[in-house]
Amino acid sequence: MSDSTKPQPATTPMSSRTHRLVPAARPLGVLIALIALISVGAQLIGPLVIPVGVAAITFLPMIWGLLTGILVSAQRVRPMPVYLQDAAGVIMSVAVLVLCARLAFTIGPNIPLVLDAGPALLLQEVGHLFGTILLALPLAVLLKMGPATIGATFSIDREGSFAMVSERYGPSSPQYRGVLSMYVFGTVFGALLVSLIASLASSLGIFDARALAMGAGVGSGSMMAAAAAAVVAQHPDLSDQVLALAATSNLITGFLGLYVGVWIALPLAEKFYRLLARDHGDLSDDEGTATTPEPTQTAVVAPPRVHVPLLTTMAVLIGIGFIVSSVAAGRISLSILVGYLVMAALVAVGIGVARVTRGKLPAIIVVVTVGALLSSPASPVDTWMIGQLESIDFLSVCTLLLSVAGLSLGKELPMLRKIGWKIIPVGVVSITASFLLSAVVAEFALGLWG
């Protein structure tokens, strides 16, 4: 699943009356101005390449946007209201769909390539499954995280992980606290971490760019975007192929993740935990800690506390996206505006279908599928569609998305301090292992099947 469906964390419970609060025009205007300033400023700064021995780490504009957004939302000199951070989260959920729309028009023309790499794409999912369990879980046991280890390490903890663990262990369980910890860590640091890993691995020259693209399907949409963008920066001549494979890998993971998590990953993590911890007793107690859920945990899975009209959100994303993409392109072009209007229409269709089907057909599936079909070689409008969308730089859309994400994350920092330092090494190993093991499996599969 992508960032578009992520539950919006909160620090305090809210009543049903304030739950659907619409921000006043003036404060919302401040938020819009911050999004514009941060994303445009990050794009103007451009990439920074830091040599690391024989390799190099590239800090892309989207990383500047993410870090600046977090700094602005978390600073205490003039605190950013929590409801504005929630509003940024609402805008981000739509921005992720816009990103998926841009990726869809990369998948379409490359459908033959994706089919050719089919076995590799499917087999690299093994890396997503075992990367965290084989390496991160033993580390969590060594650090004595208790039963929370299971929730934190059975996957990189997308949104579906909340439902899987809650149904199996209950929302008051230590396993659920493990999911929460990993989710917050991945939300705050995931995109930055996976971007650095992908950049370093790509610069070493030992991986096929396609294998790294497949490994980029880990985690949320923003993590996939960050990893894919880092690979594209190292292999600009393969940008379309990398983006298509990364998006498809992420989509496949989204499809298979729920079934694999419920029937394979979660039971396997529990058995492996019992084996390593030699704990064959009750899994409901976490080293003597009470199992009553903390207020922050209950709030995390609550719906967004504010409501920003979809029309307003789309107008913000189209306007600011047009400016950021124009800065990236170094020119103002009508095709950039038309491209954003096409993506906005596609997102609106996806959201509409999701509402009509009551979520049975997720918006992200509709957006990616319809976009890919419209831009596939079999489409009568593929040439026109591709012509409009190729003027929009993919990295500029990432910059906009992560700038908005940063502005929504300031309220998460106190929660990170409460859950303790143990999740940091576990989270680093979990994300790193999942990405690298997926890339290794994909590299092997590509070599086997060409």
C-alpha cells in the first residue's frame, strides 16, 4: 500500500465534533505557502553528491524537502498547530495518488519490459518477506524488545500490518506496539534511509539497475519513490525502466502483502521469535510492561482529525506541482500544466471508484491500472498521453510529495522518543535487509531468466 492510505497519527484523542474540522482559510493559506516555499526551495537547491570511498551518496531535492518540512513542523519557537500538520497529512494522501498517476504513465509504455522481467519481479518478493525476519528479528531479540519484536519485524509495517496484528493479537498487545514503533520509524526515516542505501548500492556498480528498481518496491509509496529516484540519479539513461519496475514491484507487493503477511510472515515471525527467545509461554506480556494501550496508540489508528476538501487539495497540488516541475525543467510549458490536469482527473476517478465500491477497489489500484492502460502500446491515445506526462519530471513530483510529508511529521517526534531507542537499529536493519535482499534475489532471477 502506498502513503495515500496511511492512518494519520495524532497526539491527543479528538471528539467526533472536531474530527471533521475544516481549517480556516487563513491558516490553510499558511500551510499552502509553506508547501510552496519548501518544495520550490528544495528543487532550487538541487542534488548534493557526497563521495564515500569508491561510492557516493546523493542527497536529492526531495530529501531537502522532507528534512526542511520536519524541521518546520517540529520546531518549538513558533509551533506549527497539530491540525495543520493533520491537514498536510490529508494533502499528502492525495499527493501520493498524483505520484502514482505519474508512475502509471511510466508503466504503460514499459509493459512489455515488465512482462519480460516477470519471474524476477515475482521472486524478488521473497526478499521483502525474509529480509526483515532473518536479520531484523534476531537483532530485536538480542536487544530484548520482548513480544513487540514480532510486530516490528514481520514486515516493514505498511498500513495493512495494523489490521493483521490487531486481529491476531489485539490492539492492546505488545505486538501491536511493535507495529506502531516500526510504522512511525519508517514514516519519519524510511524515505531518507532507503534513498541513501539505494544511492550507495547503485554507485557501487555491482547490481543491475533493474534489480535495484525491483528492490525499491519495499515499504510505502514514498519509500519506493525515494529508492527509485536514487537509482534513476545514477542511471538516468534507464529512468523509464527503473521507474516502471519499481512501481510494478511496489504494486505487486501491495497485492500480495496482505495474504503473505497473514498466512506466512506473521506466523513465521512468531515461531522464529519463540525459537530465539526460548519463550514458549504467553506472548501477551512485554517484559512486565502493562498491555493497556497508550493514548498515542489509540490516536494513531484514528481517522484524520481534519477535512480538507478534495477540490482544494487538487488545486494546491496542481498549482504548486506546476511551479516545482517548471523549476526542474528550467522552463514554463503548457504541457506541464496539461499533464497535472490529466493526473488530477485520473486521481479523481480513482477516489470516486474507491468511494463507490466502499474501498473494495482501492484508489491506488484504479489510478495505476487506468493510467497504465491509457499509456500502453494498445491505447489509441498513448502517444498524446506520454507526450504530456513526459514533460513532468518524476523527481520533482517526489520533491513535492516529501515536502508535504515532512510538514505532517513534526507531531510524530515525541512518540519516537517514547517508544525508545531500540527501534532505531532494528528499523535500520529491517529496511536495509529488505531492500538489499530483494535486490539480490532480483539480480539472481534476472541472470537466470535474462
